[in-house]
Amino acid sequence: MLTRLGALELDHWHGALLPGLERLGVPVPLAGTSNHFRVAALRELGGWDPHNVSGHAGLGLRVPAAGKRVALLDSSTDEEACAHLAPWLRQRTRWLKGYLQTTLVHTRHPRRLVREAGLWPALGYLALVAGTPVAALLAPVLWLGAACWYGLGVTDVAFADESDFWLVALLGLLAANALTAAELWLAAARERCWRSAPYALLAPLHSLLLSLAAWRALVQLVRNPFLWETTPHGLAAAPSGGAGPPDERPPAADGSGPPQRPTITDFVSR
């Protein structure tokens, strides 16, 4: 289930979402794999932030700020999806925590961000990078509140006690899951992966798992912001389906080894 959903996600990400962002003029949040760089340009941009566990996402916003652009290649990615829940949860925790870190870094000076990247690109980028973890954090709260209001008849809900609010929340949750399922189904149809298409109906379960990862990410952001939880890769090539070599943590800025871990205060203020 996880590998098929992961494949559909990647098909949607590379085949529809990123090309759409490129056409709209919104900065492209780079993925962790399947990237090609001109080395001189990468060095000019400052490379990856060694303390951001999704440093490639932040790099995507620095590209237009430096007067450069990202283009998409008509190719395929062989990125391997996680096959088991525990490493999948650690991987998504790392991604969402990196999105939160990227948001904190690039909204520290909002005026400079708008001046360098432009208002529309900055808003579009933050809607995706900040909106993804925020939506995942709010989803279980809204589901619980809607269930109390409509399922249990509890009208004294601490989060909000207005029927209009919970109606809008419920319709929004249903619409979001329906849209996600449609996106995954279209990804399967575009790639003619008909055996995977029914898994698009599992979008609500997938969103709940993402919410669990988002709450792990928020806790880690406060308690251990620079923890890099590795993801096993190479399962398809490993003998007897065993685990291949894990991802390595990115090197320190001087290339000498794993990055040092500043405190959360250092991270927010630097």
C-alpha cells in the first residue's frame, strides 16, 4: 500500500504539480533526489543549509531570488518509496519538519523575501511549503471537532462552538480528501498504472498518516530540530529484499562530517 501510494505521489509531484508551479511562475520546491545542478550556480546560491533537514526545499526559493530559474526535464525518476510504516513515518517527519524550518528561515524578513522573490512567487511558495505541514497538523483537530459536533451532538467544543464553522470545516476536509484522491487517480491514469489506481481511494488514510508525521515533526522541531532520521534505500537491489545502505546525513558546511547541532534559538535567529 505504501509503495503504491508513494509511486502515485511521485507521479503527481513530478508529472503535474511541479510543471504547474513552473508555468505559474511559482518557485519550485526541489525534491531530495532527481536534481541536476550547474555546480557554479549551486555554489553561488550557497548550497544546502546543513541544519535544515529538507535543505533542498529552501534552496528552491533562493533560486529566483538570485535571478535564476529551475526547469523540468522530460524524464523519469527511479526514487524508491518506503515499503514499511516505521521508516515511512520517519521520512515524512523529516520532510515536514524541513518544511517548517524553511518557513521559519524565509519568513524571518518578510519584506526582503518579497523584494527578492516577488510577491506572487513568495506567496505561492509559502502556501505550499508552510501550508502542507499546517494543514496536516490541523486535520485531526478538525476531524475530531466535526465528529463531536455532528456525530456525538456535542455543541460545547473548545476549539469553536459555531455550527457554521464546523460545517465549513467538514466540507473542507471532505473536499480536500476528494481532491487528493482525484490527483492520485489522475497520476495513475497518466502513467497507465491501472493496478495502482484503486489505491487512490486510500487518500483519507494516507492524510491521517501524514498528520501523525506532522505532529512528530512539530515536537521534533521544538525538542530536537536538527535530528536527521535516515531512510533505508536500495531495497529493490539488495539480495533477498534486505535493506540496502541508508541515507547519509549531509556534511557540515566545511565538508568535514555531520553538521553540528545548534540550539533552536540559534536556528531561529541566524
